[in-house]
Amino acid sequence: MMLKTIIVDDEPKMREGLKKIIYWETYGFTICGDAENGKQALILIERERPSLVITDIRMPVLSGLDLMMEVSGRFDCQFVVISGYGEFDYAQRALKYGAIDYILKPIDEEQLIEALQRTRRRIAFANDSLPLELPQNVVQNSEAVEEVIQYIREHYKEPLMIKEIADKVFLNPIYLGQLFKKQTGSYFNNFVHQIRVEEAKKKLKGSSNKIADIALSVGYSDSDYFVQQFKKLVGCTPSHYREK
């Protein structure tokens, strides 16, 4: 079975080069689309449901790390991140959040092939270990989900990945994502955004701090992304909310 793959990079030449660097079908993968930023990629992931996303770590609109956080616990796909030599800290964070591998530019063909092979092994393992349905007794027992909710409320200022939190409650991250959605009615990352935006609303009412500073204080390193999420949930920009 061919595994659907998406390439995400803001450099057109890099996207085209990745498509041609190897014969993807030889290793069981097929390119089903590409995107120039994380926002476009998220739409593509929702539509195509790929098994693998190969993404640059730093991009406009939505970074590779933010894209991983948006997808975590929502769609069952793996990530390989691409980074420049000056972005190693970002790459380390990506690995911490569950990326298969990070590959430095310029792309090494052999390293890419090894990453694809690891991806296939991880997907086989995940499919074998993941329950087909949520057992009824687990659905009724909300302790794990309550623990996750409490962790989000205490750590919303930090980067949050369901894969990292799943380790703390000893559950498969995809399984935990299903359980979280079943019990709360919200995807993990949507819930994180809700908590962050609620905290931002308090700060907008109670201070004259700059929007960028408030964004950073509630967990958004990119103020444009913060404004985008705020408007989606509240219906207006942070500036307009403060004026009202």
C-alpha cells in the first residue's frame, strides 16, 4: 500500500526538489500534494489525510512546529522536519514532539530514505497497537482526560503536544486524542486554543500591554497566528475586543 505524503516548504525550488530527489514509489510513498506554509498544509492534511508530512521547521503564517501541534491528536500522520543549520533548537523540539527525524538542508538522499523506512516501521507498529474502538469502560472513565485538561490549564503558556502529554498518562497519543474528543467534544488542539484565548481576553481587559506581548504570554510565539485563532473563536480581532 502506498502511503500518502505531503511536502510543506515556503521555497518552491525546495518543494520541487524534494519531489524529484528520489523515486518515492520505490519506498512505498506517493506525493499527494504540497503547500507553501503551515496554514495551507493544514487544509491539505484535512482533505488528503496523509500518512506522512515532510515540513520545513520555519515558515510564515504557521510554522512547522505549530503545524505539528495543530495536527497532534487530530489526524494520524507522521512528521519529518527539515531545518537549516541555525535552527537545531527547533529541530530538537520537533523530535521531542514526536517527529520521525529532522533533516538538515541541503537534503541528503540517504537520510531521507532512512526516515521513510522509519516512518513505515512506526506506522506498522501504531496500527498493530492501536485499538479499533474505544472500550466502553475507558470512555466512561474520565480520569485520564481530566488529567490532560488540568495539565493544559497549568501549562497553556508552553508548547503543548498531545504526544508528549500522552506519555505522562501512559496512553497511545492517537488513542488519547480519540478519548479526549469523545469526552470533551473538542479536539485537543482546539481546546488548547480555547484556553489560551480565554486567558488572552482577561489580559486584554485588564492591561494595556501590546497584542504581541499578550500573544507571547498565552503561548503564541507568532502574533499573527494568535490574532487568527482569536478572531476564529471570538469573532473579532484582539484590538477590536479591547475597544469594545
